[in-house]
Amino acid sequence: MHYSVGDSWTYLFSATVESASNGDFQRKEEVQLALLTFPEAIEFLSFQNVGFIGLGNMGSRMANNLIKAGYKVAVHDINHEVMRMFAERGVPTKETPFEIAETSDVVITMLPSSSHVSL
């Protein structure tokens, strides 16, 4: 059985979901993930190790909420003072985004703009 989503979702996910063809998904779980809010998607997939890159005004609050919810969170930011504050609370800090990716089931980036993203 196939499950369809609207054109905007089809466009968003067709490049990233291997089992998609013409906007139809082969597995119900993929449609559910596409339609869930971010917190629901995290819960649905039962991620345990979350990497968080970008600890500004919004990112630090989101990372703190994940920590309060019981997720194992590792963080990275170019601001070492912010990382120090997380480290003092026992949160693992990583020196590079690559280190975050190596140790995480999912990586969340909360950066001001695309110009702040680098490989």
C-alpha cells in the first residue's frame, strides 16, 4: 500500500527518502515522520544521542529542553564561553561539528543563517 503526501512535502522529501517515487512512500512510518512536528519526530524515532550545533539565544534553550527531557545531548558552538557553561553542568562538548556527527544519532543545527554553515 502506498501513502501520498501533498506537493510541498513531496518536494521536500523526495530527494532524501530512498523509497519514494512520484511522491508516494512505501512505508507508513516515512509519511508519519514527514507530517510530525519536530518534538514528535524525535519521540517517534526514539533518538537517544542528540548532537546540537549552535547555542545562541534559541539553540541554547532548545538544547536545554532536550537535556531536561532526558536525551543525551552533546553540544558545539564557536563561542567557547557558552560551551564552558554547558560543560560545567556535565554536558559533553565537542570541538568540531564533525565530532558531533560522529557521536550522535541525530544532529540539530540552530544557526543564524546559511552563511554560518561550513563544511
